[in-house]
Amino acid sequence: MAGLRWTFEELVQYLDQSSCPTDPLNPIIRQLLTICPGSHIFGIGGHSVVLWVSPNIAAKVSLYPEDRRLRHEQDIFELFRPSECPHLVESFFSGVDVTFLEMLANGTLHDRMSIDKPRPILHWMLQLSSAAACLEALGYAHGDINPQNILLDAFDQVKLIDFDHSPKVGDALDVGYEPYVRQHREVVGGVYGVAGSVTEQFALGSVFWYMTRGSELYSELEGSEQVDRLLDGNLPITDPFDPIDRIIGNCLNGRYVLVADLVKDISNLLGIDLQTQETVSSSQRCYRRRYCEKYYSLIAPLIGDGKATLEVCGD
């Protein structure tokens, strides 16, 4: 869910009516909503909530204190920092139980597909594959690439989000949902196999299918039949003479040794390397980090923390 504009009381009511744990909510949520003028709850996930802090800044807060999944995502963001991949959502500042991120309020890929305007599909394919390749170069897989974890920025460029469960390449993959992951009759690794280029390109191929068809892979089938098709490796036929369909077929069948090879294939088809419009300048980035540091200094007494992860900005 996104764009909820909920109050803290509405969040509590929602959680009371759901099957979520009844533990006391993280006090940071209420505190940020109190100290940040105009702030509201923008979205909610399984174990975290996203707050609209300003037009340019969002805060991702764990629903309950000391959530290891948010800490894991923060570790991933620290690995990103030197690579500066433009199609991975940017973290400005991290502290205990909260990460301040760039605000992307233009909806998910799922939302964008419902809008009747031209879709730069090849550019999206290149941007998304490049994001996955950045993770791959760091020794990680995203592990849960799907239309809900792909957001659009103000320039209609895609950005990959949500690294709470991102495994190292070679680890068991146990998170995801069909048709962006697939089980196998013979279990190797996790429920959905071993995290790496094969699982990542399968997810990417399924997303590319959705981009080009406007409906998900096997969406015409009932859930159990869809799962059986995937279990048996009964994948749809793609047109080898259509350049995009050929790439989709390669992805679904795991023909790329690395995701980086997929990036090269798409780049060759486009005839250009990745071109990205920068949405945040270095001076804006430093300004926003300082704002986040200010917000965090006001909530730090709640958690007894005087430390946080902040990249020092130059003058």
C-alpha cells in the first residue's frame, strides 16, 4: 500500500484489526509524526511503516523495536554508498530502528501500468537490470524483485526498493511470491532455490513480461495451477525473433551467467549505455542528510542512542 495519509491512530486501528503482533509499537513512529510538520503514514509493510516526512524525505521505521530485518537493510545501504547506483533507492541517514530515504511518491510499477501513457519499457528494463547488477557486484541478490518493490521517480525512471531480506549470492532463497519466484520439484537451497543470477533474472524476466503484456505471468490460471506450471518448469513460449521477447525468454530460462550479461544485452539492443537523469544533486543530498540528522537527534533520547550512521558532507 502507498499514499495512505494515515494518522497514528489509524495505524493502530488497522493493526488491531489485522493479525499483526500486539506488542507495543515502536515509539519512534508517533514521535516522528509529532515533530515533523505535515507528516503522515505513507505506506505499511509486513514489519515496517513508511512515513512521509517532507516532499523529499521518507522515514522507514520498524513497527516494533529492534527489528533485525531493518538493521540488515541498513547494512545493505552502507554497501551501496560507494557504488552510487542511481536505480537503487537512496538512503540519506540511518539510526536505530529508522532509515531516512529519498521520497518516491509516484507509485509502484503496478500503479504505473494502470496509467494510459507511453511506457519506456526498454529503458525500464535497463534501469532495473542495472540495479540488480549493482547488488550482484556486491555479492548480494535482491531476492524479492516484483512490481510492488519497484517505484517510479519524477522522471518516470524505475528504482528498486526493499532490501530487508536480500541474501548473499549462494544463500537459500525463502522469500518471494509467484510468479516472480518459482519452486522446484527437487528442493535445492531454500524454498525458491539458491539466490543468484538464475533467481534474479527469473524475477526480472517475469517483471519484463508484466511490462510488455500488462498482466502477470500465468495470471489467467488459478493459483495452484500457476504454481504447478512453475514447479514443472513449464514456461511460456516467447518469440525468439522479437528482441524484447528473446531477452524475456533468456531470463525465464536462466541463460545469462550474470545479471551483468543481461545488462549488456539490453544496452546493445538500445544502442546506448545506461543514461539517468539525476534526481538529487550532491548539495541537495548533504542538505537532506543534515535535516535527517536533526530529526533523529530529537527522537534519539527515546531509544537512548546518541550514535547514528551519517556520511560527512563537505562544504
